[in-house]
Amino acid sequence: MNKELREVLSALHEACARVARLSGRMSWESVRDDEVHELALAKAIELVGEMAYQLRGGFPDFVAAHPDIPFVEAATMRHRLVHSYDTLDPRRLWLTATTSVPKLRRQLEPILIDVGEPLS
């Protein structure tokens, strides 16, 4: 695996870890009721999607070789967040942060361990 791919995968894993740190300090109610929490979580999820988008564009063979990892879905979520701030759904953000992103993080870990990247 080349260095650039390892760096993007590591950045994606770190972005997932950031979502976990943020969501661990929040609750569904705080995301629903507090615009600051909602926007912070949206930005963190957006960064996950940006890294997934970079993988899709720069390393399509890697993405194709890992169809079980939801790179396309993560990139799609990023596009929704970037282009539709007026229609953010706090429940979708919360579910993404507490279910989809942790799953993605777990899926990345064996790949990063195999190439000797430290986990955040």
C-alpha cells in the first residue's frame, strides 16, 4: 500500500475518532436542542465524508476491493451536509455519529494495523 493511501486511510480513521469523541460528550437531546452541538457533529461527520470522497477519487481500486466498507455512503453524506445545511436532520446526524461512523472506524482498523499505521 502506498504512503498516500495510508495517509488518507489514517486521516479517515482519525476523523471517525473525532466523531466518537464529540458524540461521547453529547446526547441525542443536546444535538436536537442545541445548534452548536448539531453543527459541531455535522462538521465532524462532513470531514469523515471528505476523506471517503478523497479515497473514492484517488484510490478507486482500493474502494472497489473493499465493497463492504461504506466509502460511497460516507461521501454521499458529506455532499448532503455541505450542500443542504438548511435541511439538516439532527436524528440522522445522531444515528450516523453513533452507528455508521463507529462501524466504519472498526472496518478500517484491521487494514491500518496490517500496514503498520498507529490507531488513534
